[in-house]
Amino acid sequence: MKRVGVLLILAFAFIGLADSAYLARSEAARTPLLCNIQNLSGCNIVAQSPYSQVFGTPLAQLGVLFYAIVFATAALELLLFDRALRRVLQGLAALGVLVSLYFVLIQVFVIDAFCIYCLASAFLALLICIVASLLEPLRRSAPLPVI
């Protein structure tokens, strides 16, 4: 089950990378996003809001960076089966959920518009966090002495 969890994280991170790359490409080319889903068609409103950038960097580019780091960390953990990498993966996943929650709340309470791509990214971050939290911590080869 441990390997399946890391493989799921790899898959979710890849999808998140594709989602963020589409948003980043659209922002760089200044082309409107394709989103005509009922009640979730505010993609361009969200993408053009002042909240779509952090210190002048588009959130989509930060999303690409985040998902690339999660993907690389999960791939390394899959190959090396290392406790530190697993902890880094779990920490990244928690950070991703917290940041995603903040920006979903911005969409709900400040912008009053919803972007399907942003919500998909938040959902992927949540899935990564859930799977990462279910990964068993690696056990030491020898038990610690009891004092």
C-alpha cells in the first residue's frame, strides 16, 4: 500500500502540474481561460484579480513550482524509500492545502467568483495531503532501547 500511495501522489502532482501550466501559459500569453461550466465560469475574473499574483509572481507559476517539487520529491521517495523525503512530502502537502484553502476563501468571500482550475488545484492539493498523511512513517531497523 505504501508504494501505491506514493504513485497516487505522483499522479495527482502530474495533473496539478498540467493544470498550473495551462494557467501559467494562458497568463503569459494573455489569452482568456476556457471555462464555461455553470456556476464555475469566473476563471477569467479570478485570473485577472489582484489576488492572482504574490509579490508580482503569478500564482499559476508558483503552482507549477509547487507541483514540480511535490512530483520530484515523491519520485525520489519512491526510489530511495527515505524517511526524510517522506516527511518533506508530508510537509509540502500540508503547506499546499493551507495555501489552497486561503485562496479558495479569497474566491468565496472577496472575489465572489470561482475558477474551476483553481478549485481543481485545491482539490488535488487536498488529495495529495490525504494520501501523504496515510503513508506510514518508515520504521527504524532496530527498536529503540527502553529506559
